[in-house]
Amino acid sequence: MRVQNAGSYLQITEENMPEIYHCLREASEMLDIGEVPDFFVDWGHSVNAYTSGVEKPFINIISGCIDLLDRKELMFVLGHELGHIKSGHILYHIMADFFPTIVDNLSQITFGIAGIAGTGIQAALYEWYRIAEFTADRAGFLACQDREAGMRTLIKLAGLPLKYKNANFEKSFMKQARAFEELDEETITKSVKLLTT
């Protein structure tokens, strides 16, 4: 992934995008990250980012973050990604991402036995993945130092159309989140929810 990023995406530095790079450096200092990670931008309309690299992590943001987020919202996204680095989530994220493919391949040569054994591990990885995202969101809130900016960012990440960027969605967003939590009451719904999130 590091080779792909270096060969395909723009690296953000203090020289070419100083205001964006300074956000990463400031968030790194706030979260006590020793070395500012390498930082790339990939063109796209969405608001999203990811972190990869176990030994030497790097952050990749979609250009929509630069185009559609204000400074505090960008700090939330960068803080979230740095939270993954600070918490040591990267290796487990990679495992969770690739585990289904590994289990599928092993199932074919073990006549399905690996699939049965892997289901429990996969469920545990998915549950851990969800909890890791909450931890990273907390780091995002620490980096942006603004609850409202963090909420706006989460709403934009959930798919807020640009046309409605000035609308107040927080109340309906929180109502939707509470309704989602209530879905845990039914066992089948809880299982579907685990698999989809």
C-alpha cells in the first residue's frame, strides 16, 4: 500500500499544502504522536480517510475532506486516523479486512471446516473493529476540540449532500443513532447488524 500511495497519490507536505499539513502536525502534537506520519491525498468527492502501514503508518485522505470540511472538521478526521495509529489498531484493521478472503480460500481446501472455525474469529474481529472506530472517534474529538465540529463531520461522513451543508441535522442524526441502538433487542437483527457494521 505504501508503494501504491507513493506512486499514485499526491503526498501532502509542508511545502505543497502547508495549511493541511499543519493540521496533521497539530493533531499529532495534541495526541502525543512522536513522528508525523506520511500523508497522501487521493482524489474523490467523498469525505473519507484511512490509515495503513504497521511499521511506518501513513494516512491517506480523500480530497473531498479538503474541499468539503472546515479546519476543525478536518482536524476531527485527522485525529480519528491518528487515534488508530496511537492505539495500535492498524495490524488488526488489516486482519479484519483480509480475514474473510483468507477464510474463504481456506474453506475451499478444507471442505468448509475453516469457514466454520473462522466464523467466531471473524465475528470477534468485527466487534473489535466497531469498538476501535469509537476509540478513534474519541481521538478525533480530542484533536478538533469542538463537539459540534465533530458531530458535523460524522454527519458528513454518513452522507450529507453538499446541498444541505448548512442545515442542522444533529437532532435527527442522534435520533437515528438511538433507533439503531434499539435494534439490538432482537437476536436476528443484532446478528445482521454485527455483520453489516
